[in-house]
Amino acid sequence: QSVLTQPPSASGTPGQRVTISCSGSTSNIGSNTVNWFRQLPGTAPKVLIYSNNQRPSGVPDRFSGSKSGTSASLAISGLQSEDEADYYCAAWDDSLNGHLVFGGGTKLTVL
Amino acid sequence: QLQLQESGPGLVKPSETLSLTCKVSGGSISRSTYYWGWIRQSPGKGLEWIGSIHYSGSTYYNPSLKSRVTVSVDTSKNQFSLKVRSVTAADTAVYYCARHYCGADCYPDHWGQGTLFIVFS
């Protein structure tokens, strides 16, 4: 069972806007920034969003992140077929000397 | 361009020790802004953070794995390593090494391709 809670699945049609939620606690999301990763089948995860809402160079502005209290969300607008992947949130957790925690992942299906 | 490459035996028997090394190229491991760590993914499952190390030797570990795990660094070879003791079938996973950017907090910003490690009897 993951420390951060994500819905196991999400779906949308091309062009649609979808959001993926990530719920934590005061020791992780409530105290630190949230990062989002995308994992295409058979490949290593890549950073999609860091520090709650920052995009690395090369990530289109269709992807956006936000955080409020102990929850965060990833929004994808103008959904495309290539967005079909697994999405993970992660945050540093200050408990027990500090460690990184992940969400269980959300499989996004483009219908 | 930064590259991280995992290496190590792909098979180990239960109760033995898993040993993996991550060779870093295209950048120095001895930069204060970064930690270097390991993340694993069991077949069909999500990501599990294992631990990370700074070139100075400072470490962080997943509390659930801390008693069996050691992450070490060799700055002369620009690489870092992972040891997991007393492995069981539950340790079968793809193991990724990753650079962690540590500003206000830390997150893995650059990943290796991953290597599959199987525990078999």
C-alpha cells in the first residue's frame, strides 16, 4: 500500500482534459513539493512536473500541476493518444529521518 | 549528456545478497546539489524508493528496507552501488538508479534504463 494515494485508472478521449489526484499527509505533501512522473510501457519513468507546478524543458504546457494542503493534482489538456501511460506522484516525507514516497500510480487510457 | 547505467547479476538465490552498481557518465557524481539513489518496480506494480546517497556519504533510506539495504558511493570511479541482503522473491523487480536533485527537497530527475533482478530458488 502506497503512502500517497492515486486513483488506479483514469481515461479520456482525444482533446479532452483529464486530472489525476494524489493525496498524502502533513509529513509529505503538506510539508514538501510534489513531483509527477510519466512511465511509458517498458521504459524508465521521466519527470513531468517538479516542485508542484514546474515543467522541465521539453514538456509541453498541456501538462500542469497544482497542490493544495495535503493533496495535489496533475492536469492534462488536449489529450493525445501518446499520453497513454502510467503516471506517478512523489513527495519527500519528513518522518523517520526523511525518505521519498510515491503514489501507487494511475494508468491513463486514451479512448 | 548525463547517463546512468545499472549493472549486476540478474539472478540471485533466496537469502543471498543483491549487488548492483550504477555507473555515471557525462557528469560528476561529486556535485553538492545531487544525491544518487535507487528505485525499484516489482513486475506489474508501482515504484518503490529504496534509498539515496550524497558524494559526502550522507544517506537516506526507505524505513521499510533500511535494515537490509546499503547504498555506497565511489567518487574515484564516478559510480554508486546498492546492496540488499537476505533477498526473497519479493525483491524481484526492475531496479533503477537515478540522480536526485536536492533543492528545497529531493526528487529523482534523471533515471537509468533499469535492470531486472530476479530472485529464484
